[in-house]
Amino acid sequence: MDKTNSKLLTLSFAIAAGLAGFTLQMLIKIFAGAFGVVARMADSDFVRHGLPVLVGFGLFFFFQFNTKIKTWAEEVVVEVRKVVFPTRKDTTFMTISAIIMVSLSTGIIWSFDLISGYVLKLLMR
């Protein structure tokens, strides 16, 4: 594994751990409003702030020092580097094509709706 991949994996693990800690903090806040037991526990600074930080650090160290996860992540980075992204010209053409097709579909469905509404009004008289 080269040094660039190692830095990328460490950054990815840190971001994932930070998101997990933030998610836990938000869940504690949400559940504190819904459940009295959680609200009493959330009065503690450790539960509100320390627990999410501990979970984040624990998850980071678990990811960083687990050889199976690190091997899997290295394989993911190698495979992602093989991806060939379309050129700007191709992306523009595909976007314009999608907009045209959606517009045509919208026009067809709108005309069917308009015609069927008109026919139903004639039949209900």
C-alpha cells in the first residue's frame, strides 16, 4: 500500500468515526425529548458529550487497527482508482439528452391527462 492510500484511508476512517459520534449525539438529543429515562441520562455531560466522543474515537481505532477492514478498504481504493469518469462533453450531452427525454415524457403524459379529462367531462354530461 502506498502512502497516499494510507492517508486517504485514515482520513476516511476519521470522517466515518466523526459522523458516528455526531449521529449518536443527535440520537441522544432526540430520544431525550421522547423518553424520560434517556432525558435523565442526557442531563449528564458525559452522556451528552463524552459518550459520542468516546464512540467516535473507539470506532476510529477499531477501523484503523483492524486488518480485515483495512485490507477491504485498500481494495476499495484500488478499485475506485480504476474508474474512468466521462468527459465534460459526454456529461453535457447525457444531461441534455435526459432533460429532453423527461420533457417529452412530461408532454405526453400531460396530453393524455388533458384528453382523458376532456373525454370524461363529455361522458358525464
